[in-house]
Amino acid sequence: GAIIRANNAITRTNVPTKLNNNNNNNSEIDGTDRVLSCLPYLIPLLDGDRYGRFLFYTVPALGLADSLLLGPFKFLYGSIPFAQFIFFIGLSVLSRNPEIPRPVRFNMQQALLLDIALVFPSLLGQLPFPMPGVLVNSGSNFVFLALVGSVGYSVVSNLTGKIPDKIPIVSEAAGSSI
């Protein structure tokens, strides 16, 4: 609520805000913030793209679409030394800047957490014993589809003006860390 001072009397009123502290999905994102809120999701998409390799092999059209949509970003991402680290630290710092609108900061943090979550499947690939091929293939497909689903949900929610706060575990952690 807001505090209004009139005739030397202080009155507390309830003023509706665009974004509540509880991040419910009824909150709205303003105009340009909708697009800015989508951009951080390029990082987990670029980092998690490798998990789609079995799907790209099975469905070549999907691989072609991936190359066309993410190809220029992959080129930039791969040509800048330490780009992954720079973007990660940059988003981490920016997500804590109170001058940036809260929905944009929430999406930055959520994209970072999705990117961090990609570390766990890569650790499984580092086990000292070989994994069965069907497990590796299925696991990679699952990780890729879960990532694309999460990013797709977030982008569509942002573009329609809604806060994408329904990703289990990740959204709650993103909301509590900004």
C-alpha cells in the first residue's frame, strides 16, 4: 500500500501494483519488458542445445530449424572467448540490480537457474563407467525437451505479459533470490 499525507494526517491506502511480491501468474509485464524478459533464455538454450543431438539426428527437420534459429547466436557465443562465463556473471549481477524492472530480473534469474540445472546431467556423463546407449539417448532427449518446454513456456508467458512462475522448483528459487 501507499502512504498518503493530506492535511497533516497520514493515511495508508491499498494501491494495486503491477507485480506482487508473490509472483502469481496474474501479474503483468509491460511493453518492452516483455521482449527483454525473453532474451536471457538464449543462454540456457545455447548451453543445452547439445542435449538435442539425438533428436536432431532422428528428426533432421528439427536439427535444421535449430541451426537456422540458434545458428547465428551459437556462432557469436562460440567466437567470443569466455562468452559463457561473461554472460553468466553479467546476468547474475544484473538480476540483482533494483533499477531493472522486477519481471526482467525474475526472468534473468530463472534463465540462470535453468542454465545451472544443466550441470547435473553433464555430471552424469562424466561417470567413470559407461552408460547404456538407450539410457544416454533417452536422458539427453528428456533434458532437451524439458529445457525447450521450460524456455518455450517462459517466452510465451513473457510475450503475453504474464510472469512465467510455474516451472517447478526453478521459479520458486528465482522468485526468492531477486
